[in-house]
Amino acid sequence: MTKLLYVRTSPRGEASKSIQIADAYLATYREAYPDAEIETVDLWDLGLPEFDGDSAASKMSFFGEAGMTEKQKAIYAELVRLFEQFNSADDYLFAIPMWNFGVPYKLKQYIDLLSMPGTLFGFDPAEGYIGLLKGKRATAVFSAAIYHDGAPKAFGTDHVSTFFTDWLNFAGISDVETIWYQKYKMVSAAEADIRLAAAQSQARAAARRPGARA
Ligand SMILES: Cc1cc2nc3c(=O)[nH]c(=O)nc-3n(C[C@H](O)[C@H](O)[C@H](O)COP(=O)(O)O)c2cc1C
């Protein structure tokens, strides 16, 4: 049976455009795969641990540094628990606003906590990084107010979809569909509604694409 993990990274709840679009995906997904298990996580409610010196030490010990202290072992166990929740899914849905050209810091924190050598990725001196997640796919919804496709650099640069897609690929997830909602130059509320509906329609189509295993 397929499990979908839906990760909300905007703190704006129902007002969030990325969430409104991802919710359209979710509604269609439920219809298409009634047997699929669905888990929703809001990164702002998850109580993510800090990625502090002990977290870094417990991670770096895998790169051949000194063994872990008892405290670091406990932190490592918490990182493994978080990873196992993530790894329990075969399908992922992310709602991600652009914040200062990149991802919201809660998502970066989640990524830093999840990216454990030996669980999420391996490394080969000749080949480089090896993603350890297998047979999974992802859909990511991105939202921005000023940045837009083809915009001059003064309107910002997209380090959101590029960074996040690279991270998914690094983890071993290569089947990735991305959906953008770009608000810039919407002259009226009606036009904003049309663009939102178009993004939601794209999300519904993405939810029906082949690949989910329910
Ligand atoms: C802290 C913060 C930083 C932002 N930085 C950018 C930015 O760099 N470029 C941009 O186009 N929009 C930026 N925005 C606007 C959001 O990307 C935009 O409103 C988006 O639709 C929000 O997504 P949401 O509705 O899912 O929360 C920023 C908003 C916030 C709150």
C-alpha cells in the first residue's frame, strides 16, 4: 500500500497559496487512491529539534570522527526517528513558499535533520553522493510573489525549486514534478483566482499521474 507524506512548510495555514494548491492535489489523490495512507506534517508544529553542535557531532561521527557521547547517541536516535517517519512514505507532497530566494528556514532545518549519512545518503570517493531512498516520487508546489519565470535578476533568483529538487535527487528521488504559483503582475483579484485555479488544475493532474502504487 502507498503512503503519501504531505509536508507543509508555510506557516500561513489555510491562507497559504502553496497549501491551497497542494490541498487540491491531496483531494484528487484521495479519490484516485482511496486505499493510500496519508500523513500530513506541518513543519511549524512538528517541534523539530535544533541542529546544534551535538546533532552535528552525531552526524559527523559517521564520517570517521571520534565516537559519540551518550547525549549525542540520544540525539542520533531522535534523528533516526525523524528519518524513519520520512522514509515510511513512498510518495511525497511538499508545499513550499519562496523566502528570500530560498526555502523557509524550517524546511532547511528539516532537511539538515533528515540528511544523515548511512540512512538518507551514502558516499563513494569515485562516484560521489549516492541517494539511498529508492522507488519513491515527489511533487513540490512552489509559491512566490515577486520572482517569476524570465525575470531580471533584480526580481530575485530561484534558489527554491533548484535547491529543493537537487536535495530530492541527492536523496535518491528522481521522479519529481514541480508546480509554480507566481503572483507577480496579477492586475486583478480575478486574474489571481485564474492563476490559482490553473495551478490547482496542474496539481490535480499531477496527483493522477502514473507512479503511485496504491
Ligand atoms: C519571509 C518571507 C520572505 C519572502 N521572500 C520572497 C522572495 O524572496 N521572493 C518572492 O518572490 N517572494 C517572497 N516572499 C513572498 C512569498 O513567497 C509569497 O507571498 C508566497 O506566495 C507565499 O507562499 P504561501 O502563500 O504558501 O505562504 C516572501 C514572504 C515571506 C513571508
